[in-house]
Amino acid sequence: VKGTAVERFVADVLLAMSSERIVPIHRGAVDVEDGKVVWSGPLEEATSHSGAVIEIRGILMPGFVDTHCHTPMVLLRGAGEGLLVNQWLKEVMWPREARLEPDDVALAMKLGGSELLRGGITTSVEMYFHGQAVAEAADEIGLRCVVTPPVIEDAQLSSFGTPVDQIQEMVALSERWRGSDLVEVGVGPHATYSVSDEVLRTMSAVASEQGMLIHIHVAEQEWEDGAVRERTGMSAPAYLESIGMFENRVLAAHSVWMDDEDVDIFARNGVAVAHCPCSNMKHASGIARVEDLLGAGIRVGLGTDGPASHHRLDFFEEMRTAMRVARIRTRDAQQLPPNQVLWMATAGAADAIGRPDLGRLAPGSKADMIAIDTGGTLFHPVIRSEDDPVSRLVFQGSPTDVTDVWVSGRKVVENRAVTTFDVESAIEELDARAEGLLS
Ligand SMILES: [Zn+2]
């Protein structure tokens, strides 16, 4: 007999993310075959089923899609506290990162990636050095990953080779992982201020030839906006548009310092944004105009940014921070309602990276799913006539409520523990390797 049997997941509440309104389905079912969803909907409408049935007591929903992360920076978590991004990078991050070996990145990606899975993040868009180590580690622990190795032109980081070498390695990496279920490779020009005009144009051309996602920091800091204007006479969005970069699939991280013209440039070019409010607030970078971006029809996904900027890689905290900052910026308590922010954490984020097969549980989607225990007191009271499970999840949930996680139908977290990597055994080595980066 060819193929595998269909598994049926039945949950008290199913959030299938079939529309932006997010209509919860009570007693919902998801049928999974060969790592993909073949059907989802109310159990009473399901076909008869003789295979395995997995009962979820609580919420079943797609895993979170983290649109901007540098997970191996768990090695630098806590370092350089209290600094603006530019000083933090140049004085604290880059000197240590210059000493990174592939083994450091591999261990950190497995440990940090386990934190992502454990907290319900099943896909991460990663920008980090030693892309092959990132990809192998993600693949090993069962985390879906868009790997976009960075190019940064700074003398401190010359140990990673010339930009030409790094771009060639990116293309080789992309070819090596073509056809992989879990790993997609894109290109990561770090930012307009840290990469030259020539290299930005080359990376843009390579992305276009290979059909790769471009993942770049844009307009993160006030300082950067001034520096780019001085160098190019334009804002970063206007400049990147002028060199043709936006003819590609582009994901712009942060996008804080955006005027009306910049918002229009993103909208007319279909540039997507990774919104990282926790990082933007920690580094005092600024407050992104997320309501204006959404209003202009721009695809926006949430991103944690790296663990040296976010510390906890907690998507529930990210959702709540996004809501709170949007409301205080506009003095409007209707801004970013729970369904909209949950959309930005799942299906909206998947759309932002051009992956409609992720972030939702619809026929043809990858079976990337998380189960959430809503039995704790924090999820109560439940008043049936006015209950909104999405609001309860967004306002009251936390990574510790995620009990089980599947990626492509493979169980990677069971009873709140990662099954694919021995996290405890790696902690001591992580400490030693983190200390080793100091000198
Ligand atoms: Zn970043």
C-alpha cells in the first residue's frame, strides 16, 4: 500500500486561519497525510475516519511564523545591554561574532531553535553567519527555516571572506538545499548602511536570477536614516527602489523610520515588513507605523529579532507588545485587535515571506501545528455567550502553555519538551562557547 495513513487531530477549539477574521471552530478537526493538511473544519462535517485520532484538549492552531530572527545569537544574549543598535553592533556584537566558528553556530542554532519550537514557533526567517551550520541545525531539530546568510562590509567581520565569496556561498547553499522540506535559502544584505551600493546591486541580481527571498534591515534607526540620505540623497526605501532591489521578493525588517513616501514605495512594490516591536523598544530604535503600513495594504508579519535583542524569543510577548504600542501610538483602543495581531503572527507572516503554504491549516498547507493548553486559571473565566478564544489566547497565553508541536506532521515537542534535541545537555557547552567569543 502506497502512502501513509491519514491522522485526524480533533480539538476543543480549532483556529484554522482560513480568513483574517479568524472564526474559531468548536470541536474542529484537521486531517493530516504525508506532512500536509488534507482537510480541516468542524468535526461534524468530517468524512468517516478509521485511522489514528489525536485529541487536543484546548486550542489547535498553526505554528507561529517568526519573520525576523538571528537565533544563534543566544550566544550573545544579554551582552551590550542598554545600547542603541549601531553602537551595540559595532562595539559588542561584531567583535564577538567575528570569532564564530561553524560549531558555535550549530550548537546555538540547535539550542535557540529548540526554544523557538518549545514556544510554538515552527518557522523562522534567519539571518546569520555560517548558513550551512544554521540550515543543518534547523533541519536536525525539525524547525522550518528560511536561511538568509548576511553580508556585512565591515573590517571587523573580514574573517567571513569577501562579499563575492559570501554571495557565491549563498548560491551554493541554495542549490545544496533545493528540494528540502524544511530549509529554504534566501539572501541577507544586512542593511543599506552596512553594505555598499555595488554589493547591494549584485545581491539583488543574484536573488532575481535564483528567485530567492531578499531579507534586509531597513530604516531601523534614526541615525541610519540620516546616514543613508547623506550617502545617496534618498531615504533607504527610495534608494533600494532606485537600484531595482524591490523587483524581487523583499522582506524588510523593522521599517521604523518611514515617511509617507516610504510607505507608498513599499506598497507599490509589494515589499513586506517584519515588525519587531520588542527589539525596537529595547534598543530605543523607535515606534513603527504599523497601522499605516497595514492600511496601505503592505504585508506585515511579526518578528522577534535575535535573542540578543529580544532575550526571550517569546511570540506571545511580541503579539502583546505590538498591540500595546499600536494603541498607545494612536490613542485608539481599537487598534490591532487580537485577531489581527494573531494573523500577523501566523498566516499574515507566511504571506509576508511569500509562503502561503504556511501559517494556516487549510488543504495543501504544511502540517505545522501547535496545541495550547487552555485549562489554567489564566484562561478563565469562559462565558460561553461572549467568549472570544482568540482574545484569551493573545492576551493571556505564554510559551509555557504550548504543550505539543508538529512540523510537517512530525512531532517535535511533546508535553512541553523538545523531542529532537537534548537541551539540558547543551547548556554548559553554550556557556563555555559564549565565554570563548570574548577573546
Ligand atoms: Zn535583525
